[in-house]
Amino acid sequence: MNIVINGTPADVTDGWSVGDLVRARTEEQRRVAVARNSEVVPRGEWDTTALSEGDRIEVLAPVAGG
């Protein structure tokens, strides 16, 4: 299935959830936020939010600095 992750086209496994994607992409899930098609996905819904063909996903990590 083709989606876009942080602006980059990606092929992911059919049937994946947001949670599957986050676990595959980052080791520190507690420190990221996820938006699917410009809508924030609450952490408690990651495993029940299925990815669909053409989804645009943003995986965001906090950045410190000034």
C-alpha cells in the first residue's frame, strides 16, 4: 500500500495501523505525535486507526532549542 510519510512516498504492509507504522519507524513511541491526513491521531487510537492507500502521515518528534 502506498502512503506518504513526512512528505516521502512509502510502501507499507496492507492492513497496518498507525501503531504498526510508528513501531516500525521509531524506537521511542512515547515521544512522538502522529497526524493522519492533517488530523491528529490520539495515542490511544493508534492501534485501531487503519492506514489507507494514499494517506498522508506526519510523525512528529519534539525539538528543543531556541
